[in-house]
Amino acid sequence: MAQLEADLDRLVRRLGSLTSHGWRPREAAVRVLAQNLADLAATAEGRALRPVPALPVYGLADVVAVLGGDVLISLSGRETTDLLDATAELVDAALRNTV
């Protein structure tokens, strides 16, 4: 869990440093990541899935930070390794694609 938290923090810092030009090739993937994080948090908490509102690109790093934090909170202290693994895979893939 600590590694996932560190990776999520690194991803959010990378996203926060992107210029408007840097967002162009990444925007769609980050929006999908945000929705997947929201879905994982909802699943972990037993809530219905809801769409993430379409926000401007300059707010997407914050969206990923909040939704990633929601996932971490909802998974803490639980034996939900499938959801934890899925979250780690999403964050890892996003880190590889934001370089």
C-alpha cells in the first residue's frame, strides 16, 4: 500500500507539471484513469458507479489525487487484494505513459 501511495503521489506531481501542450497526448488516458479510480473506490465501498464530471485539463491532476486518495482510504485495512492490485496496475501504467 505504501508503494501505491508513493506512485500515486509521483503521478500527480507529473500530471501537475504538464503544460497545455503536454496534456494533448495524455488527456484522454488520464480521464479514463480518473474514471477507473472512481469506479474502484465505489466498488470497494459498495456504492453505485457514477461518471466523473468532465473538467478542464488543468484540474485533472487534482481529480486523480482526490480519487486516488479515495481508493487508498477505501482499501485501507481490508483484504481486497484484487482491487488493490487493479489500482496499482492503473497507476503504474499511467506513470509509464506520462513520461
